[in-house]
Amino acid sequence: MSVLPPTGQLIPVDAPFSAAQESWLAGFIAGIAAAGTATAPSTPTTTVDVLYGTQTGNAEFLADQLVAGATARGLGGRARALDDVTPEELAGMSHVLVVTSTYGEGEMPDNAGLFWDAVQASTVPRLEGLQYAVLGLGDTSYDEFCQAAKLLDTRFEQLGAVRVHDRVDCDVDFEDPAALWTAAVLDRIAAETGAAGPAGATGATATTGTTAAGGAGSTRASRPGSEWTKRNPYPARLVENRLLSDPRSAKEIRHYEFDLGDSGITYAAGDALAVVPVNDDSLVDHLLEHLGATGDEVFDGRSVRDLLRTDREVRAPSKDLIADLVQRSPASELAAVVAHGDKQELDRWLWGRDVLDLLRDAGETAPGLDELLPFLRPLQARQYSISSSPLAHPDRIHLTVASVRYGDDHRKHSGVASTHLADRVQVGDEVGVYLQPNAAFGVPADGDAPLIMVGPGTGIAPFRGFLHERAASGATGRNWLFFGDQHRDTDFVYADELAALQAEGVLTRLDLAFSRDQAEKVYVQTRMREQSRELYAWLEDGATFTVCGDASRMAKDVEAALLDVIATERGRGADDAVDYLADLRRAKRYVRDVY
């Protein structure tokens, strides 16, 4: 059997890989090389359990990569959502790698909350026989950066587990640090356990998390078209852009359609599409003018104008920039707000202000061009819930997007991606996109099961896809949608489609809540409480309860209303309602796509 040449000969020096990617590839190739010298397949003696907590799918994607890397090194590997693991199962594991994002203000992601509650109990088993490491995914613009990972890391240590590698907390550009951590952790486990080469046909195979009852299906790593990423987005052609909301509305809601062409991208109802935006040229011009720059200056080998258009976040000021401005001008209004230590007060002060606003406020103390650029965060793709079904539209992806616009006659502001699509991309133009699978959020696998959907505003997006999916698949389960916005006359998007779906018998019930059409505001949670008895009857009949939309207020209010419904109809108190809802979570019958 031939033996592969040394790793260095397989990865050319001019290959377009980062150091982190080369490190991961080196481990993978080493495993294959070891397999080439093996005389017989071997069964891994060590299994690495990869447990993930995810809100948008990134942690699950990395978990799949960890399993593949473990297998390449001759280790067994399996990936599971944190909520799918009991403390007793955890205590029986030997090597655990945790990959988790952080949701909201330092909270566990939706598929990790029950696990966190369980391991905090006083009766939880000790973990002295377990070796572990934690990888956190987060965003440094939030105060509670990677808090979920920090909490789990500390709790494992408190329970007696041995840390095999230090925790790494990744910012939004997580790929390189995650790849380095993956290679280091797996190499160490493989070396300490004596693993040599990949598992053979009789050995353990790489397994990924099982598809949830409400899940979309295959993992991102296994889907065709998954080579398209934020570093290599697919240039999709925009083929439709139409206004959904009435021109008289206070909101601007638009429907977009992208042609998938020859991308090979296959999506599922419930997935998201990431759109790579370009900053508004006029904003870039104003910023350059304020800085006294032409834009032809060079920074990191790029013209400054190109860098500001495509690579740097110029809307939301970074925490580092805010800290620098406070240090430069300690008597400023911004410094006074920061000194109070009240995050909500700072958020209110910053609302509507972008980088240019802060530089203008700082006056002569503001940083110059060379000082400013390192403080600007990388420009990130914006993710939108897909509002179509691949069964109905296999070659297109639909999005339902609210154009963000605010300001006054003195200065107009607008959302980065939403107005890039609305104003600066013409039908026929190409836009960089890539798929963001969400295996935990989708239509029930059982087509006969009832489905309850709560999606006010643009939260209706995935549920339009769900309804099209149920219609195209011939699913017989009942479907109930709670939808609302401000005014029925101007904000009832997809009204004709929903009426047609009702007439066809696909949409069984439609409860509407238009908050400003009467003196007393009415929201979707109001309608839920009004329909308490029937809503609970649907749950008892096996319905999956799904929510999409704003995480900071709507999702919390909907959950509070759902707990009220359960407590009222069961008549056993608030604690029983919490336990009932926890059972729904475990059964993947309470799932959310919130942001």
C-alpha cells in the first residue's frame, strides 16, 4: 500500500490557506497517511463526545468538523446537542468537547438551556473521570461575550472534570481560532490515547447530531453547495424585488428572490441565507471627507475606500472605538454615559449613532484615519430567515426583509444590508450569499402532526416557507398561524397568499393582531391568551410550537403567554407549566428562530 508524502509536500507553499486552516489540514492528512501504513482496520478505543449549543447553526457546523477531525486521527467521534445529553450520560463519557454560542445577553442557546439547568442541580453526578475542553462563539460587541462557554467551562471544572485544553473564545470571525483550537485539542487527545490513523470499516464512524423532530434534515457539512461560505460567497442573481407593505406604512417590507443557478446549494425550510453587504458609497464618502482622506490611501495592501466599502463596519461603533474616544475626551457626553456603567443607558445613547456621528461629536480629539481603521470591526454578512420552501422553489431562495431607515432632515441613516438590497442592488445584479442551515428549526418530520407558528412582522418569513412546504409535501397536519403588525390596511404582508392557503385547507387557523388598529394595543400574545383552551388542546394533540422574530421582547412575551396558557389549562401552578414547557423543548416541540 502506498504511503502519502509528508504533509509539507501535499500543501503547496502558495496554497490559499490560512495558518489555522493549514494546521487543521495537516492533522487530517496525517490521519490519512497513518491509515496508509496500517495493515488492518482498527477500532477506536477512545470516543470523543462533541456537545454543541447553537442558535444559528455555527456551533453545530464546528461540531461536525470536530467529529471528522477525530475520525481522521483514529478516534471515535459523535456530536449531539447539549440538551440531548443527561448528566448521567455525561458522567459516563471520557472525553468531551463543548462548542457553544451565547444567545441574547449572556444566555444559553435554545438547545443548551435544559442541560445547563441540569448540571447546576445539587444532585448532579461528579465528573472526575472526564477530560474536556470548551470552545466559545460570540461577538465582542456584546457585554456578555461568550458567557455561555465561560459558564460551562467553569461548571465542568467545579464538578471535577479535567481541562485538556484552555477555553478559546471566538469573535464573529471564528474560523481561524476555531481551526487552531480543533487541531490542538484533537492532536493532544490522539497523542495521549495512542490513536493512530482513521477508524476502519469495523470501527466507529463519525456521526452527527440526529435530526430533531422539528428539524430540517441533513447537517450543513453534508449538504451539496456547502463550499459557499462567508469567505467564498456564491454570486447569486437577484431576480425579484417587490414592496410588500403599503407605501403608507411606517415600515418598508420587501420580498426578494435569488436565483441559485449552478451553485449546488440545497436548502431546507427553516434555514437562513447570509447576505454579504456593501457599505453605502455616500456614507463612505462622508467618512473620508471628515477624515480629510481621498480614499486612495493604502492600508493592509488595500485602498482605504475599498476597505471601507466592503470590509469594515462603519455603522455600529465598536467597543474598542468607544473606549478610545472616552480615553481621548474624558469630559465628553459619551464618557459621562460610559462612566455610569448602565448598559441600557449606553445603548439608548448610541441608538441611531454611527461611526461618523461619534467622530463628529469628538471634534478635534477624534482619531485620524490610521488610528481609526484598527478600531473598525470586520463587516459581517447579515442573516435572514428564508421565506420559501425547496419543494415549491428548488432553484430560488426567497427573503422577507424590513428596510431599516431612520434619522431626520439633518442626517439620514439606513441599515447596511437591508438598504443595500433595496436601493443599491438592481434586479439582475449579483449578490454574495451563502447558506446558514438550521437543523433545529423546521417543519415537523411527521406530516400528520399539528404545527403552531407565531411570527409577527417579518417573523412570518420562515412560516410562509413552512406552509408552502406542508402544501407541496401533502402533509395533512393542521397549521395555525399567529401574525400581527401595526395596521391591517398597510402592514398585512402576504395577505392574499395566506387567504389562498386558507381556502386550500393548508392554513387551518389564522389569528391576527394589529396593535394600532384600536385604542388598546393587541399583540400575538394577546391572541394566544384569548385562544388558551384550543391552543392547549393542540399541544396535547402533539403540536409543535414555533416562534420567529425579535428576541429581546416579542419572544419573551410569547413564552410568558405560553406559560400562562399551560398553567391556566392544566390548573397545576406555574412550576408545573415550566416543567411542561421543558418537556416540549426536550421533544423538539418548542423551537425558536429569534434574533
